[in-house]
Amino acid sequence: MTDWYTSLRQAGITVLGAPTRLPVEEDLARTEARLKARLPESYRRFCTELGPGRFGDLLEIWVPWHAKGFFDSPRDIRDRLTSLVDASDGKRQAVTQKALQIGYVVLGAPPIPRLINNLSAELFLLPSEPTEGDECTLYALDHRTSGAPPRLVKLARSFTSLLLEGFAGKRLARLPFVAAPGPDQFALEYHPRELPAP
């Protein structure tokens, strides 16, 4: 199994720096116990090898962390998925299964928003939609439809494919919310973010 540093380097993505603190297995287990769900192995390894951060100006990745006042940790967001328009196949009007937010997708130009608004979309996975092994489907929730329910957009079949095919391979550039990607949006860089002291 290739480590994430090597996988990103092979995909042409430069990792800019390294955080001094990274989640450990105990952090992941604690989050899984709280959420009552198992996180995909590829995402688990990413958390412990690289930590939180940003891919270009497109994807912000969260990791399990339990410092007081730290909110960018995976959480169940079913309450935000009670009314939506399914842009992937048009069939769903809501998602009632567990939905684990692991970051967000930036929908507009910098500065990168830290709150969910019409310039960002929740990045989440559905454990009830397994693909291969322990992987599962990843989605974004696009809030830019003023006065209408947000749009559910399918992004990838696994965390690995989201990063290596969707981001590095620029497949996400074909999605409706990345209509005119700027030069920095798909900049092949990973910017790790420092975690606060526990």
C-alpha cells in the first residue's frame, strides 16, 4: 500500500510543509465511536499521514481532532440533507442515511470561505453507499440555488479517486459548480494546516 506522500507526488501534487501534529489511531477511533460509523481506510491513512489542509483552491479536507473549540472534524450532517435536488440522477429529494462531512468544496474565488455558504459545498461521504472494499461514494451539497433546495452532486466513488482523478486529473472541472476554474483552483499543491494543541 503506497503512502499518501508518494501517491500525491506521483500524481504531480506538491505537499507544501508538514504539520507538527497529526491525528493518531485513537483520534480516528474516538470519532468513529461518536459517529457510529467506520471511516474509509484511504481517508484514515490520509488523516494520519498528511493531516488537514487544502488542495489547490478547491478542496478543504478535515480530520478527526478533539481539541476544545475545534470544529473542522468529521460530523453527521443528515439534518442539512432533508430537502435537496439530486443533480446526479434526479431521483432523491432527501438523504436520510448517515452522511459524514469530511471537508468542503470551494465554489468561488479566494478568500476561501470557512463557513458553509453559497461559495462552498459540504464534502461528505455516505457509508450506506459502499463501492470497493470499505470505500464509499462522496458527494457535495451545492447551496448556490437561491430560494431553492441545495443540489446534491456526486463527486467520486472513493476518497482516493476524489484526490487522484477528481483533483489531480481535473475531472471535477467538468462539474457544474466548477464552470470556469481559475489557475489556482486546480494548482497541484497540498497546503497542510496546523492542528491546535489538544
